[in-house]
Amino acid sequence: MRRLYAPHAYTDAPRAGCFWAPPPDDFPTLEGEAEAEFAIIGGGYAGLSAALELAGRGVSVTLLEAHAPGWGASGRNGGFCCLGGSGFGHGELARALGKTAAGEMIRTERAAIDLVAELLETHAIDADRHSNGEVVLAHRPRAMAGLGEEGEILAAHGIETRLLSKAALTERGMGGPFHGGLHVRAGFALEPGKYARGLARAARLAGADIRAHSPVTRITHKGERFTLATPRGILTARKLIVATNGYSSDDIPPALASRYLPLQSNIIVTRPLGTAEREAAGWSNDTMAYDSRILLHYFRLLPDGRFLFGRRGALTAGPRAQARMRHTVIRHFRRMFPAWKHVEVEHFWSGFVSLAYDRLPHIAPIEGWEGAFAAMNWHGNGVAMATWGGRQVARAALDGAPVPAAMARPLPRFPLGRARRTLLYPALAWYALRDRF
Ligand SMILES: Cc1cc2nc3c(=O)[nH]c(=O)nc-3n(C[C@H](O)[C@H](O)[C@H](O)COP(=O)(O)OP(=O)(O)OC[C@H]3O[C@@H](n4cnc5c(N)ncnc54)[C@H](O)[C@@H]3O)c2cc1C
């Protein structure tokens, strides 16, 4: 496979310290020859949600996952089921796409959250849901103007928001080095591993054939058929959905080469904090939160009192790079919450999100391959959007259901081909500077 990072990033090592429920181990491997109407590559939220939709409508579907369902970002994220999916703030989105297209995106983001809530309920998935929306925290005074604009735009689309002063935050148990915030009453937090497991079981129960430890190493397209080779089997299908996101490979399929850019995101989880410890830091609220930096920090109190804190970054992969990143995330955590300097960090892990050159999520046919579709590039906000994207790509492939125009554009190539990861160096350095000054 032609991947962008060192092989270490694609092993179990980066997810070894993950706090969430592990990926399930009761899905069979593809062996010998098999046939289905639809083949799906990738068993994250996007692939599983597509499989559930197709199987639920009586369509024969086989999903091939390189490891186990939820092994990728879907089983190791921060569990923020929230608005988002593009690489733009909503104000920027309106300026980039125009009001109509931006409005369509915001309505889709909202619908994506509702879809996850519906799936949890319909399939009785207990994923430790909590948190009434999320709070964006101003990391400097002038960030409040941007939060005000964000609030107005969301409110214009029926999403309840409330600007909070620093005093109002403190009163709500959200003390810290913040200058105010915006409470967005959309979304909730969940346990991502449990959600991925629940989705996989629901898809299997609906009739989807899900195969674990079945990495697709080659795809051929002849006539109206796709043939997918794995180390121990071959699957033939009339239609194909690629849902590999940050774990994609430039040759699976070649048409997607250079059209995605994986970036690592990293999380620590502390031991449970006692009531006195939470009071000492002034943080006792379980609402999901992130700060207004471009290289943002995201955090929340978990239902058992542990604290989760995450940050994107790490441009190389390997044991040393991971150790450095663990150290950096802990340093940022302790700088933001000095009262918890003594608190042990019990878990650390990393995984890939995926970015697009046009900063938009992508749900569309794969150019030049009739019958093949891709759903990817959620810009680190895929709990809700990948779930929605998976269902929608299945509907688009099955009966041409529409997708918001901004998500259906041809996927542009990043410059520099397989060296495109180097673009992250100046980009992240520039963002760090802008966050500072
Ligand atoms: C640390 C971290 C924190 C995050 N926090 C949040 C958050 O709080 N909220 C939020 O909304 N989003 C968050 N995200 C992003 C979110 O997790 C992803 O956007 C979402 O899970 C993507 O789902 P997916 O199905 O598209 O891809 P993935 O879940 O990454 O699944 C892709 C799958 O494809 C498989 N695959 C790849 N190539 C092949 C092949 N050739 N053959 C077979 N299988 C293959 C991989 O093994 C993988 O399991 C976070 C991500 C990370 C890494």
C-alpha cells in the first residue's frame, strides 16, 4: 500500500493506550471468493453506516475492514458528536461558499447529529451519552467577536446559542484561562468505541456481511464489476464505496491519490478526579468544550470523573514521535489546568483525521469509475458527519439521492503528491503563530 506516514502509524501501537471499548473480535475474515451487490472498504462510522443503510434496504453488501470495525479514528476519537465536518468556521464557510451553500452545510451538520441520536436509540446502543451541546472558549479577548458571529450564524439556522462571559463560565463550573465562550446547544458526547461496536452489530443484524482483518490490497475495475483482493480472499461487486478516510492509501483506488491528507490527533485521559480536585481547578461541568485556537484543544469531563484532553499535531509517526506528542499534550493540559499538575495521566493514544485541499467533506462518485463512490475528509469532525456521509453515499449510490453541492464537488489534488505531508510543516507553524499573536 502507498501510505503517507511510517508503517508504525498503521499498526496497533498508536491506539494501544486507548481508553475506549476495544474493537470487536467476533467478525470473520474474508477467505476464498465472495460476491455482493455492494463492496465497502473501511469499517469506521462511514463504512458501517453505509452498510447499515444498504442492508436495511435489503441490498447485499460486504464490508472489508483491514483490522476490526472501529479500529481507525471511529474507535479512538474524542466522542464529540457535534456540528462540523469542513475545515472552515461557519462565518468563513459563508464567505467561501455563499450564504445558500453554507446554510445547506449547517443544516446537514445538524441533521448528522440527529442521525447519530436516532441510531443510538433505534439500535439500543448504550454509548454513555452526556453533555447538552458544546462550549467554544475564547482563548484571548478578541476571539469573543468571532464567537459572536458564529452564534448569530448558527442562530439564523435555528441552532440555539448563548454567549457566556468569563463570570458566567466560572459560575457554570468552566473556570480556566478563558475570556468567555459560546454555548452551542447542538450535539452531545458519547463513548466512541461503544458507538462503533453498536453500529457494527446493528449493520450485521440488518444483514451486512462484515469482514475483519481483510485489508484490500488491490482493486480492479472491468466492465461493470469491481474485484477487490485481500490476502486470503477475493470479493466481486457491482458497486463500490470507499470509506477509508485518514487510513487511505494512494493506490486504493489510484483515483483518490493525493486527494486527502491525514493528520494525527492525540488524546490523554487522566485518572478519575475527586470533587475537591474539580473544584480546585474550577472545572466541574461535563459539557464538551474546545478553545478558539486554530490548533485547538478539545476536552471534557467523562462520566466517571476522568478528564479527556486532546490536540491535533505530530507530523511524523513512530515510537519517538508518539512519546514527544504525549509529552506535548500533557504540557498543554497542565498549562491550561495548573491545579491538576499532580494528576496522573493514565491513557494516551493517537489516530488519523483526514483533510481535503478545498477544506470540504466529500461524498461523491469516484471520477472515471462508474459505480464507485467515496465518502471522506471530515476534518476531524466525523462522529456525526461520517455517520451521515456513510448513509448518504449509500443512498446516492443506490438511487441517486442528492448530497449538498459543496460536498459533491470533484475532489481536488493536493500539490506535491506523496510528499504532500510536508505541507503540514509550514501550515501548522503558521497556525501556531496566528494562535499566539
Ligand atoms: C484522536 C482523534 C480524536 C477525534 N475526535 C473527534 C471528535 O471528538 N469528534 C468528531 O466528530 N470527530 C473526531 N475525530 C474524527 C473522527 O473520529 C473521524 O472523522 C471519523 O471517525 C472518520 O470515520 P471514517 O469511517 O470516515 O474513518 P475511520 O474511522 O478512520 O475508518 C477508516 C477505516 O478504513 C480501514 N481501511 C483503510 N484502508 C483499508 C483497506 N485498504 N482495506 C480495508 N480497510 C481499510 C481502516 O482500518 C479504518 O478502520 C477524531 C479523530 C481522532 C483520530
